[in-house]
Amino acid sequence: MSDFKGNREHWASRVGFILAAAGSAVGLGNIWRFPYMTGEHGGAAFIVIYLLAVFLLGYPLMVNETLIGRASQRDPVGAFKFLSPGRSWWLVGALGVFTGFVILSYYVVVAGWSIAYIYKVFIAVSTPGINHEAVFKSLITSVWEPIIWAAVFMILTISIISAGVVKGIQRWSLILMPILFIIILILIIRSNTLPGASDGLFYYIKPDFSHVSGRTFLAALSQAFFSLSLGMGVFITYGSYLKDHDEIPGSNGWIITLDTLVALMAGFAIFPAVFALGFKPAAGPGLVFITLPAVFAQMPLGIFFGVLFFILLAIAALTSAISLLEVVTAWLMDEKGWSRKKASILMGIIIFIAGIPAALGYSIFNGFSFPGLGTDILDTYDWFANCLFLPVGGLLAAIFTGYVWGTKQAIDEANKGKTGLAIGKFWSFLIRYIIPLLIFGIIIMGIYDSFKR
């Protein structure tokens, strides 16, 4: 085991690890991104493909990253150094740390919007005839407002990370995750009791494969990476806080299930209400910030349910953001010997500063377009993270386990925990052959699709 084993903080319980890791996976990808991706790609047909991606691609990769973390007891960079000393595989871990840095820099901007909307939806819903698109545009085109809300969100994230693994991440995950489920259940009940909600349910649960194209598969595979926090060093870091015989395959199964459940529940909360009140499901990214406030405005007790929804969105964002900041914090603690408080505060500030261009992308930097992509600053950050960094990180981690560390060692590591669920030859086959081919396909398709537009 690693030299860090004796001094390293560990999860206090299996439930604590599951809820903290599920909190990492459950975020804006579930509540904001998944519903509009589903709406843009034909409803239930997209969901079927997404579920296949989650269980054939997401689960094996999550197990792989968790195993690398526990076997090494180190941050992503130190993990590869420990398992492959004297070689350059530590660069894979460095890519994970950098990816977490990039994602959090623009993630706090969107998360800041969700906090702002806790009160903006109150105004939007209570004002007859208001232009909901104008309300959202006034927020994102402001110079200072997006920065202020992003700063508020980052301060919350830093305060949790600086408290530690057990007293910070685990404690708040045990509080926030149950609240998240309660809120989403309330919203599902309200949405599905509206007259005409059955049309939305029908759209959501009946697959229509006539809408399926190559872009649908690409969207589903990319969404699985983003939603499950894969390829960004999170599960290597969280896995490093597991003890020798803590269970992994079953725990990862619970994490995958909880994350997928929240994404599906978000759809059950959103689409029945959207259809019941005559709005379009394929509203794109504006579904949450433009369409839903308009839906709440026509709904009985709309102010209450609107505020509740954006509290849900903010909580989901926070549970993911803390895991992203933990990745870079753990790297500074393990590799540079920094204290947790110093590392979390400094990296939080640097990441916040790196995200300011994304916050100003619709005001001062409005009109910026990345050459070839034609995207604004926030979408450019997102493109590099989702189309390049995440899949490349997952691909290299799978190749590392399949051909360098060895799947036999990984399987032995996985199955020494106290569990009734074990992994074996099928997992090894996926990691060595199927997953690398799938991820390589994602990368090529993503680049081709982006530059041909």
C-alpha cells in the first residue's frame, strides 16, 4: 500500500461513501442537461440508449477509477505514479486534475444561475405577462450578477471541502442527498397531477427510434461521461478514501443506480408539466431557465414549486462541485504537502478566476466564437471538457488497467472487499477491448460532428 495509508482520511461508512459519490454524479448533468438532451433527441429513444451507455460503459469505468484510487490511496497523479513507477502514466492523472479544474470553472457559472433563480423565479412567476426569455437574458448578459452568484456558489463549495472528507463532504452529502430526493418527489407528484400530464409521460416513456441518429448515440455516450463524473479524477480521488476491504463493485452499482434514478426522476418531474401547459420539450438548454419558469407561472402554487425546483438544482450542483474541487485539493495535499484549508481556498479562487470569461461570455465577451466550433466561451469550455478531456481520460485509464496495471490485479483488488457482487472476465473484456473502441468512437464522432456544422 501507499505511504499515505496511515495518515489518509477515510470514509466513516459505506453509506457515506455511496451518498458522497452519488452526490458527485448527481448534478447539473441530471437536472439541467439530461432533460433537455432527452427533449432534443426524441424522448424515450434517447433514454434507452443512455441506459445502455451507463451500464455497459459507465459502470465498468467507474469501477476502474475507484479501484485505481483505493489500490494507490493517492490523488489521481500520485495514483498512476504509485501503480506504474518511473513511467509517464502519471500524465493521465494530471489530465484528470486539469479536467476537473476546467469543468468546475464553468460549472460554477451555471450553478450561480441556479442560485439566482431561487429568487428570480419568484419574480417571474408572480408577474403577469412577463417575458421569461428576457428575464434569463437579463441575468446572463449582466456584467456583475453572474460573477457575484458564481462567487457565492464557490464560497459554499470551498467551505465544505475545507472541512475535510468526513466532516465536510460526507456530512453534507448525508444531509443534501435525502433533501434532493424529497424535493424531486414532491415535484413529480405535482407535475403528474396536472391536467394533460399524460401526454408528457407518453412522450417520455415510449421510445420513437425514428428520431435516432448518430448524434443521438454521441449525445447519450457523452451524457453518461458528464453525468457520472468519469474521466475527471473524481472516482480515483474518492476511491483513495476507501479502506482496504471496503466494498467496491456493489457500492459503485448503488452509485450508478442513484445517479440514473435522479436523471429519470427529473424527466418525470419536467415533461408532464411541459406538455400539460403546452410547451415544447425540445427547448434545448433554455428548458430549465426559460421554459420551466413559464410552466410554473401557469401552475397552481407555481411560486412555491418554482422556488423548490431551483433549490433542487442548486443542491444538485453543489454535491457535484464539491467533488470537483476535492480532486484538485487532494492533488495539492498529496503531491505538494499543502494543508487542506490552504489548498481548497487557493484552488477555489484560481478556478473561480478561470471561470470569469465564461461568466462574461454573454456580456463583455458577447460575440466571441471559437474558430471552427462557432461556440461561445462557456460552450467552448464545455466542448473541450466533454468531447476531448473526459473521453480521453476514460480511454487512457481503461488502457492503463487493461495493459499496464493489469485486469487481474484490478479484479483481485475489487473482489477482496466484503461483497456479494464480484467482477471478473466480462469486466476485463469490456475494459480491454470494448470500452476503448467505444470511447475512441465517441472522440472521433464528437470532433467530426462539431466541425462539420
